Amino acid sequence: MGLNSLFTGLSGIQVHQQRTNVVANNLANINTTGYKAQRANFEEQLAQTLKDATGPEGGVSGTNPVQAGSGVRLKSIDTNFAQGSIQTTEKNTDLALEGNGFFILQDQNSTQMYTRDGAFGFDADGRFVNPSNGMLVMGNLAVNGSFTGGATDLQPIRLDLQQEIPGAATTDIKLSGNLDPGSSPSLKADTEFTLASTVSGAGVTGAIAENRIEINITTTGDPIEGQITIPDATYNALTDVADALNASINANEALVGQVVAQVDEAGQLEIRTTGGSGLTLSISDVTAGGVAAIFGGTTASGTSTPAVAASDINSLSQIGKDLDAGDIFQFNGSRADGTTFEGRFTFGAANDGTTVASLLTSFQKEFGGGVTAALDANGKITLTDSTTAPVTGFTARFSLQDSGTTDSGLIGTMPPEQHRISTVIFDSQGAPKTMNITLTESTVANKWTYDVKIDGQRPDQGALGTITFNEDGSNRVFKPLEGVDTQVQFTPSGGVQTIRVDLTGERQTEPAITGLTQFASPSTAGVATQDGRAPGTLERIFISPDGVIEGRFDNGQTVNLARTIIADFENPGGLQRLGGNIFAETENSGSRVEERPTVTIGTQVISGALELSNVDMARELTDLIISQRGFQANSRVVTTTDQMLAETVNLKQ
């Protein structure tokens, strides 16, 4: 009598014991970092065929085979690589993988293994390691903040945690933000129209060496004086020379708003006063021959005086850039009774005229009531009626519409708009220098000048320039006086290299920077980017989702130091467990593929967190009950078979 059931039950006991071991191991590792749960799978053992199957024959049906099973055996113990929960730790060297892949570790024999346990840290030598086993974390090292090799060029990650980075000289500054043009310049009824004091000459173009001249304005009070410097440059037109004079004038706090340079309607290079009467303008050499080098010969007009009706409009100190035919004065105001009036005056000999008298004629016509407009002894507008009685209580405002063929400008009652930008730049040794940039609105619409000083000194080159805007407020040209692309050059003391800076306020596409704009909103212009830096010491590190280890230095710089690389496998279930949360590659896992997190694979590295075990306690306890019942049932098979054998033995008695 063969009772195979004894051995069949035994096989059931054995496999359920194995299953219980797997469940117990899962529950034991329920709080193990990066642990992946296992599952035991069964399969039946070879069946014993007692009778073969037969096919149908004639009117007789076929028969199925008669087979008896011989028990069960362990089919496999599989690993569940499903994502575990992420728990934050607030230790930035703790890393968790969200997605597929494994960290790559290397032991003392240069054997590489794999783990999901990212409880890492730095040892005394600055090596990034798994502290529990001393294995080194593998990745790529950066050279000067850049990664030159591919992901396969693996090295143990090792950092100098006391490292310093040298200072770097500033070579590029980009300005961005708004410059508020303020209200349009205008003249009023109480404006004292004045004939400007001027100095003019034929002017010189072409190559002009650096020259310094002094501008003096004598008044009944304290004189106004200041020195200006014209940079060494090639000036292709007199307008370029005028721009240079205006930029230098605006850079002088004593002169800004007091004088203005222009090319007048006669084609002469001219400097004129912008204030009231009683001013006498003169210019003199500081650099020998400076005035002649800029103006050629000069002619002075004398002291400024109140204008009269016969005065030419373009001789007024209220004109910053001579009008040309087609320019329009728009005026409006109110009468004493509260009624309003408005009108326009088109400049030009073939239009409404070129003198103050012709402007007053247009004004009195639109005012109405038969009034006569004139200028008093101080140059103010007066009105009298048909009986020569004075008309009072009126207001008036004159503004300029630049409609001619050349630029024209009006000087209003308010000083020119100015905006100052201050930033810190660095020399070749990383020493800080203060750069101040003063931007001043020109008398010509949509045009500003700028002046650069470094530690209170004017740079050797690129210190002055102009900024021209389009009518929509966008930036058209940012131009140093010496020409486009001229660098700001400054030689500091102390034996360091000359600072050479590309300064621009134009729109940039890479990186995206708006540049300077001119909109009717508060001025916000400032430095968008500058590439210099002071020396710095590593202050802290942090790790980004792409696995890059970045160092933040105490000079504010952030530099790439290294990056972790992860390994991915076609069949991670084929990896071999080595204990200590470590896996090894096998023939069935396939060869690893080195991946850059978030770049070549969707996995991301989470710093300051660890991946928890993916064991499901409820499922494991359920499996434990099922295993227990299976073990009990197979035990009953063994005891029942034993009883049957005992009865068989008893048949002999």
C-alpha cells in the first residue's frame, strides 16, 4: 500500500513554512529604509499518471487521463519594486528616489552594487558614502562648475568641503528696467522768455583726442562753473560731438540743467544757457587747445537778456534744440471768466513764422476778444484789450510737437529727469568696486545720456554715452560715445588688471532681459545681471531633483560640484539581494543603464528625504493567516495518513 499523501502533505508543510518565512521577513523589515517586499509563489510538483487518456472510437467516447498529484514546491520568491512612501528627514544628504532606478555604490574592491537606501553622508575625507557599510556613492564630478563627461564616466563623489573659489573680474553688465520721462516740458504764462547766452563755433569732426574744457556762467550771484571732458573718439558728425558735450555736461552736477549743447539751425556747434537773464557764458581750455580742438574758432553772444517780440524763437534759452520748419507749438489755457481756449503755431518762415512776435500773434488770435499779446520788460507774456487795459487772470501752457525733419527740443520749467543706478563690480582679484551710473533725460524727446563712475572716478573709456528710445518706449540704441561695443575700461590701483566691462541696456534674448524702456511709469532701471564675484568659501551644499550637488558659497555664488547617477535595469527582479539593502547585478537582470535623474529618465532625486519600506502590513498579516491555515491543513494530511497506516498495521492482529 503506497500512501503518497504523507509526502504530499509534507511538501505542503515545507512550502507554507517557506511562505511564513517570507512574510516574517517582510514584517521584520517594515521600517527598513528602501526595503522592497517579497512574495512566495507555489507550483504543483510532477503528477503521477495512473491511466492515459484515450480518444473516441466508434460509438464509444474517449476518456480523460487519470493523474495523481505528488505535492507542491516553491516556484519563486519575487521582489516587489513598487515605489515606497517618502519621508522627510531635514538632512540634505539623505536622498530618496521617486521613480525607477538605484543608487550606484562601490566597495573597497571597486565592485559596484546598487541600493534604494539613500541614507548618505560625507566622511572625514569629503567622500559621499553610505555610512553603514562605507561604500562610496558614484557619479560625475564637475570641473569649474561644468560636467564635461557623460553619465557613464563614473567616479566616486568626493568634495573639498572647505574649498574656496577665487574672485572673478566683472566683464559684463546688463541694465534693465524703466526710465520715467516725466511730464512733457512746457512753458507757461509766467515764463520769462530769455535770449540765451551762447558760445558757438564751426565745430570739428573726425578723430578728436581727449580734451577737457571749463564752462563758466557768471551771474549777479555766485558763478557757476564746471569742467567737462570729451572722450578720445572718432566723431562722424557734429551731432555726435554735441552728444558728447551733453553727456559730459549732464555728468557734472554743477552744470546739469544750466547749459545745453546742440547743432543749431545754422549748422554751428553751440553751447547755450538755459536759465534766466543776466547770465554770461564762457568756455576755456583745461587741456591746452581743448576749445579749438572741439569748436574750432568760437563766437560768444554776450549776456542773456529778456526776449523781445522781434527775438528769434530759436535764440531763446527755453529752446534746447533748435526748431525746424514743421515743428508745432500747441498751446491752451483759460480766461479770467473760466472759459478755455487752445491753438497751434507751426514754426517756419513759410508757415506761421519764426519769431516770438509771430507766436504771440497766434496766441492772441485764439485767445480772442481783440486782445494784444506782448512781452514785458522781464520777457513775460502780457495781454491788453482794445482800450490798452491789461487783461489778467488768464493761464497758458505751451508744449512742443516735434514734427519737423530734425530733432528739436524744449526746455521746460522743471529740471531734467535723472535716475541713478549703483552696483558693486569686482576687479581681477575679486575686490569690490562701486559703479554708479547716472542717466539724464535729454532736451530731445526719447533720448537720454549716461555717465559711469567707478569708486568716484571716471573710467578711462566707455564712461559716457547716449540711450535712444523708439516712440513706443522700447530701446533703440545704447551707444557709448566712442562707438557701439566700446567697453567700460577702468584701471584700479593695487597692481590688478584693468577692468573691462561690456555695459549695455539693450534687449537681450539669451538670457531673456527686457533692457531699458521709457514708459510713463516710475523709474525702476537697475542692473539685471553682472558676472563678477568676490572670493568665496563653501558655506553649504544642496542637491537638486536632477541629482546635481551644488555648493553655495558665502559670496552668493552657486556652483555645480558633482551629480549622482542612477542605474536602471530591464529586469530589476533579476537582481540578487546581498543584505544591507544592497543588490547585485545578475545575468537575468540585464546590464545596467546609467541615467541622469529627470534628464534621461523620469526619476527624480528628493533631498532631505528617505524612501520607506513598501511592505503592506495588512496584506502581510493576511498572508500570515493564510500560510498558517495552509500549514495546519497539510499537517492534518500527515496525521490522517499516519492514522491510516496505523489501521493498516492493525489488520495483522
